Amino acid sequence: MTSSSRLQLQQQLCFPLYSLSRQVTQAYQPLLKPLGLTYPQYLVMLVLWQAREEQRLPLAVGELCRELQLDTGTVTPLLKRMEANGLLQRRRSTQDERRVMIELTADGLSLKTRAESVPEQLLCRLQVSPQELQQMRDLLQSWQRQLSQLL
């Protein structure tokens, strides 16, 4: 491979990952619309539903940000909209007023039942086998871990 061919868009790892990420997000949109969720809101709900199962609620905003690998400036507006929509409640920690804690509302909790079919619906749209999906997820998670050690 010549040095000039290394700089072609098709030779880059970053571009197909970026493009695929955008396409997957777009594929989720029609599945999430009936739930009244955007893709980032769906990710927040996934974390909160899991935290509830693991008895980690209320969850600190900082912990949510770490799990989503997003900063508070990105997450806070999401949480405000979700609170206005009745899916969650935010309140200051009684132990440390600097910390904001998040709790699911009854509506946020009940939405989980309606959302349970979303992953399977997406899989059907992608026409990917569960094994292929697991292999891709494992590979991407491995790359995530490696890159996070470099950053």
C-alpha cells in the first residue's frame, strides 16, 4: 500500500465505524418513535432499567455519564427532557448536594415492557444472526477497551 492510498477514505477504519454508527442510530428511530424516545434517551433508559434490576437506583448522574461515556453537558439536557416527559425524576443527594440522583418514575419503569422487542426488531432489520452480532459486539468492545487505555 502506498502512502497516498493510506489516506483514501475507503482505507480508513474510522469512516465505516462512523457511518455505521449513524446508520444504526437511524435504524432505531422508527422503533423508538412509538415509545416517545430518541436514541440517546433510549440509551439512558437502558442504563436506568439495568440499574433498577441491580438495585442501584437512585443512580448518580456522574455514574450514568460514565456508563454512557458521555459528559454531563450532553446528558443533563437529555435528563431534563426525560423528566419533563415523566420518565424519571432528578433530585439532589441528601448526603452530598453537589450530586444529582436519578430515579425512574412509574411511567419510565412501565416503558421497559414496551421496549423489550426493540433489540429483536433491529436484528430483523439488519438481517444479522445472533452469533454475528455477538462476534461484532465482542470485537468492538475489545477495541473500545484498547483505545480507552490510550486516551
